[in-house]
Amino acid sequence: MLYYLFDYINKVFDPPGFDVFRYITFRSAVAAITAMALSLFIGPKIIKYLQKNQLGEAKKIDGPKFHWSKAGTPTMGGLIIIMSIAVPVLLWGDILSIYIILVLGGTIWLSAVGFLDDYLKVVKKLPNGLIARYKLLGQVLIGLIVGAVIYYSPEFGDYSTVTTVPFLKNVNLNFGYLYIPAVVFIVTATSNAVNLTDGLDGLAIGTTTIVMIALAILSYVSGNAIFAKYLNIIHLPGSGELTVFVAAVIGAALGFLWYNSYPAQIFMGDTGSLALGGAFGILAVLIKKELFIPLLGGIFFMETISVIMQRLYFKYTKKRTGEGKRIFKMAPIHHHFEMEGWPEPKIVIRFYIIAIILAIISLASFKVR
């Protein structure tokens, strides 16, 4: 909104200095600062409200026993994140951009699905929260909408169903008629993957911040004709506007990490994890970097695979021997390391290091081609 106001002032009155609001880099920086300031400002207020109304995390019997002390910690902190993302994007972003509409709309939608799940768990005291198939329905629906808009919208032109293949020069994969189902799978998978990662103080929000920094760079160069040509990647006119959104996510995430770092004063809950995971997937889809998800989001991928392996191996051994066996002491894999005796902060920091390395490799892959 302020973007349009300042653009109007600049065009009509041409005052000195107002031309800077045209630049994506400047608006991204301001969006990040606005998001962080807003997150730090509203964080204590929301924490206090949740504590006052006793809206805290329930004891997880199937989780590590040393996490039982965390029961009662305020949850639904994703509200802090979402508000701190939406406001700066609406203020500093081009809200008429199809890229902004899709990613912001998808993020808010998935946050609403997550909020309903958290509400049923915390307020209505339903142990399992939102029924799994209804949660899945919400994820599939937004995936269908994003996929269909990209597939049929003329703004995406010849690249609507194409994606970049990692490490290979001049090689793109065309999903063709399978594009919309692929988008549904990606959005559903990434939103659930971040949700699984959200098990230690600061783990999900910190790794998401690292991933988003890489996505900010990728969004900017994808929308810039010169950089896109230099890196030999798909140039998507208008996609640079996504940098403003990603910058807002980074600012909001850093502000939330202030309260979510060990020992956490608040948890993001599904309200935040589903939204952030969905945002990751939608961003990758919009800038045509879908195949980079397992690498760039390697921590999320590892957490998800550990759960799948654990369940499949347990079912397999139970069917073969009558007694289910496990690969890990507990899944997701961050709990395995806890059971091995690693302190929670050490696990989180080491996962951060891995996430940074994977982000660097992802960015470097464009040049090594």
C-alpha cells in the first residue's frame, strides 16, 4: 500500500529521494526491518495473552520424557510470524503481482489450517486436533489453486510447467500435464516437513530462516534479466517481487527466534510450521526451482525421511517377526540425537550448520554448471 502511495508521489511530484521506493532491494530491506520490529513488538503481548488464557502445549506422551517439562509453554506462536509477514508485504510489496498474491495467499491459508488444528488441540482439548484427512484436504486445495493458476496463467508463458534441473546446464524438466499434481505434492510435502522439524526450541524457525535467505537471492536473480542470463537460469519477469515477501519472512522469523530460542518462551505450533513449510514449497514452485527442494531444504527432507523409514521398518519387521523394530531410537531424527544424549542446543546449532552448508551448495550449483 505504501509502495503505491510513494510511487504515486514520485510520479506526480517527483520529490528527491522518493525514487528509491521503486527498487526491490530497498523495499525488501525495509520489509525485513518492519517484520522484525513488528515481531519483537507483538511477541510479548501474544505470549502474555496465551499464558493468561492457559493456551499452552500439552504433554506429549509419545515424545521424549525430558520434553514433558515443556508442557504448558504457550503455543500458536505462528500468529506472531504470520502477522509480521503479512503487514510488511502489504505495505511494501506490489500486492497486485500474481507472485505475491499466490505466495501470500497460500501462506495465510495454510496458517489458517494450522491454527484450526492448534485451536482444536489447545482450546477444545482434542488430543489429535484437526482430523488428518481434513488437514490434508486444506493442503491439497491450496496446492491445486497455485498449480492451476501457474498452469493456465499467461504471465508464466512458456515456463509454466518447466523447472530447472540442478547441476546441469541448459537442462530443464517439463512436467507437462503432471504439473498440477506435482505442485500439490510439493506444497503438501514441504508444509508437513517443516511441521515434523518443529520439535526442538528454535530448530524449525532457524533452519527456515537459512533456507529463506537462499530463496531471497534466487527470487531476485530470477526476476533480473541480466543476472538470470549470467547464471543461465530461467528468467521470470516479475518474480523479483518475491524478494520482498521472502525478506519479510526472514525478518519475522528472526524476531520470532528471539522468543523461540532455547529455552523457548513460545512455540509456533501448526499455525506457523504449516505456513512456513507451504511458503517454502510455493516459492520453489514460483521461481521454478522445485527440484532443489531436497537439497536446499535438506534438514526438512532428512526429518521427513527418518519418520518414513522408521514407520516402514517397524511395520515390515512386525509383519516378518511379530515384533516391530526401529532404525532410530526415536523419530523424527532430532529426537534420535536427543536419546543419544546430545543437548538440545547442540543439536539445533549443528542442524543450522548443515542447513547453511546445503544453502551454499544450492547457490553454488548455479555457477558450477
